Amino acid sequence: MEYPLEDIGYAEAAFNRFYDIGVTDSGGVTRLGYSKEEEKMHAAFSELGRGLGMEVYTDAVGNTFVSNGGVSSGYYLIGSHLDSVVDGGRYDGVAGILAGLLALRWAKRDGLALSLRVAAFRCEESSSFGFSTLGSSLVAKGGVGAEVWALRDKDKRALGEVFAERGYNPKPDRISGVREYLEVHIEQGRVLEEYKQKIGIVTTIAGPRRFNLYIQGRAEHSGATPMVMRNDALCAAAELILEIEKIGMAESVRNSVATVGVIENQPNALNVIPGEVKLQVDTRGIEIASLDEMEQRIKQAGKTVCGRRGATFLKEKIGETKPVAMDHKMQDKLARAAHSLGISHRRMISGAGHDAMQMAEVCDAALLFIPCRDGVSHSKKEFAHMESVCDGARVIYKYLQEECGQDDTH
């Protein structure tokens, strides 16, 4: 649908308030969780909220909220994040915040009779401390495991030290009063673009399982050791990587994926046969049975390949999060809202994690995707049209109007 110039203009002006924060020499942005750059992003968000005449407050872990006040019996929360990966893009997270601000703006204009807040959660990306959706996890659960506070950022600062310096509470009260949670995010894939649809209504957020795989061979002189006498750890790793790809392909029928994203080769010298390799594997899926199947098959493939090549194999699980289903009734209502607006949509899964998966522990939650060009994300080439941001905002706003029984006359 077409939007008034004032809506597009507001979205672009708000986007530009964030544009230069954390800019890198390559043209991307680095706005790591709990960094000075993320602080500046939250300050800009607060200014935008005050510019709309809204209340602004910060919770015990640094999450920022913009609120229209409203009734005390409960409020609707639209959320996302303002941090980025290293040298990342400008739309990941920010698009959702813009959508929330647009909804607040329309609600004020129309006198919408419900309490609405927009949240910017801290440290959604794992790039800073190696722990994702930190801000939403803390307030959804009332804390995280003790081991998290020892995690360090690129400047070697422990997360616990950062919290102590800023006076944040590592064991905050759980967030309360939220009736429903809604989030808009760029898709970070090409499905919507491929099918020429404007909105994705997420059914399930995939759960990741991550592993370190260790392959121990024998480091020897690359010139003096005959080919038939070698125990090359890197060759074993190469075979295993391709086996993991096959495992992911086999489970793709259940919407699962498997990726080897990190290779550490030792001693990594030109004239030495690789003696030890560490692989880091990221598996994701929406079915526990599929995740179990991939884990078992990866373990067996590692043993088989290494056994054949005279190497040893060890698997270490380094993280696991269960898949999270979004609320079915909210999905149906959002689909009806999109249909009534003439905005094309499809139901789809999310392979990436989002704050919505944490908020689902607190209340009913929904997640909407908007297209991003060529599916590119976590890159300076990341791009989404402001019309797409408005589409996401408009579907949510229509949903909210129907929740409070107010007709859409605009």
C-alpha cells in the first residue's frame, strides 16, 4: 500500500538519527552490546520518544522504553534492538524500532485507547560477549546463568564488571504488565523477496545447537612423510565438513540446517601436515527430533571419518536453545490484518534468534518479517525500503486497532 509522505519522511528522519553512530571505515557500523556506540543509539531512541511527547525510561539492565502511558491494567509491547555485529548493517534491529515509533505516532494521532510501549533491548547480538538476546533474557527470566557474567568483550571487559560500573542489576525483577509482545525485523534471507511478498508472519523461531568438534591427527614434515603414512587432521576435517553438509541437506525437509562456520588448523604451517583441527558447527531447527538426529549423525560421521584416517574425534556441545513457537491466535489476527490492508504475506519460520523468543516466556508473542534486499544482512550492504518498514508497522497498528475495537479510518 502507499503511505503519506509524512510517514515515509518521519521514518527516514528517525533512521538518519541513528545513521552515523558507530560508522566504520568500510561503510558499515559497529554498535556492540553495552558499548559506547550502543549507548548513543539508546540516547537517540530516547530523544525520538520525547520528540513524540512520550514517556521514556530505562530498566535495571539498560533496556530503554518509550511509552504512551495509558491504562495500568496492561500494555502492548513492540520491541527490537539497536546493537549490531562488527561492521554490520543499519537495518537489523533498527527497522523494528522504527516500526514501533511509527505505531506510537499513529496511536497518538488517532487517540488509540490502549497502552503501548516500544522497547529497545540491549545486546541482542552475540558479537560483544558471545551471548545473544541478553537484555530481553535478563528481564524475561529475572537473570541468567552465573557463567555469563565472566564472559568478556573484545576489550577484555567481563560482563559482570560492565554491569557493576554502570549500576545495572544482574538479577532484575521480571518484566510485568505486558499483555502481548510484537516485533518487526528484516528477514535476513531471500524468501519474501523470492516470492514477492511484503510480510512474513513467523510461526516458529528455530532453536540452535552448537558444537566444537576436535580432530587429532599427527603433525609431521610435509616433505619427508609419505602420503600413505599420514594422519592428516585437516583432510579428515574436510571430509567431515562435507558429511555435515549432507546431514543438513537430509534434514532440510524438516526445516533444519547445519553449518561449519569456523575452522582452526594447527600448526597452520605450509611445511607441516596438520596435526589438530577444531571445527565449530551451528545446527538449527524447529523440531527437537530433527536436532537430535543431526547431533547423532554428526557424532557418528566424526567417528567414522576419523577412524578411517587414523585420527581421534571429540564432540563438545557449547550451546543449545529450544525452538520457540509464536502464538497461533496472534498469527491468525496478524494475517487478517495484513489481508484487510491488501498487504501480501506468508507464514514462515525464523532460522535466526530474536528477542521475541525470550519474550514468549512472559506473554503471547508474535514476530513479523519484512524483506531485505537480496537477503543480505550483517553487512554494510544490508538494505530495506522505508515502505517495507511502514508495511510492518501498519500491520501491527491495524492489529492493535482491532484489539481495542477502533476502526481504521486513515
